[in-house]
Amino acid sequence: MRAIEELSDALLECLKDVSDLLDRGIAVADTQRDALISNDAEAIAISCTSYQEILRRLAQADERAAAVAAKMAEASGRADENINVESIIDDVDTPYAPLMSAELMRISELAKRLKDANEINSALLNNGLEIIASCLRIVAQEPEPTVYSKQAAFSGSASNTLSLDWRV
């Protein structure tokens, strides 16, 4: 039984790591949103780097949790079954079970909040890209085509091609 308690403690630590990383991810996503709104390229780059590091660490924490859950399943004689953290928690008869369940609920809530924050940032980024595309069309003096040819291409001349090379 001592081994199960040690594994339960290790699994709880992994779940807490995941929660903490998701919480940091939300903070980075909020910083990224502010940077996108204020068009701060440096802050956007920093937040992207931070976010990538958080994703890397989340993957590691998830792998650790899966390994601990597999050891717990093996210790309880369920190694051959298709198991997950929730089913392991249901089988744990330690004081860790309610703590693990609470942590899983927290992870679920944080993951939803992070997903929502990422959707907002994605929309902001797409809006910014649309603005850039519009500006490039204006700079190139490319009229908005309104007529399609039979080949489903825009009709009109190709003389309005945007080029930064004066030789073209």
C-alpha cells in the first residue's frame, strides 16, 4: 500500500504541475492579447516564445502523469486494461483521491479558459492579417476585383502586381 500512496502523491504533483502550467498559459495568452491589441511586435514575439515553452513543459508533465498512472494501474493489477487518470482515481483508496479529482476539475476549467483566450488571440491575429492584406492592396494600387472570368480567376490585368523590386 505504501507504493500506491507514493504513486498517488507523484500523480497529484503531476496534476498540480499541469494546473500551474495552464494557469501560466492563460497569463501569457492575456499578455499576448494585450500585445496584439497594442501592436507591440516585441511583446508578441516574447509571448510566443513563452507560450511554446509552456506547451513543451505541459507535454512533459502529461507524459509524467501517464507514466505514473500506468505504474499505479500495474500496482493495482489493471496493467492490461485501457486506463486513464480518471479511472485510476476511482480505484485509489487514499486521501489523495478527492484532491486528484479536484485538480482534474481545475485542469478542465483552466483548459477551457486557455482555449477561449487562444480563440480571442487568433481572431485578433486574423483581423491584423486582414488589415495588412488591405494595406498591401492599397500600396500596390490593386483595385478590388468584382468580376470573375470563366476560369474562376479574377478578370482584369496583371499589371498591378505588387513588387518591391524596381526592375520588374
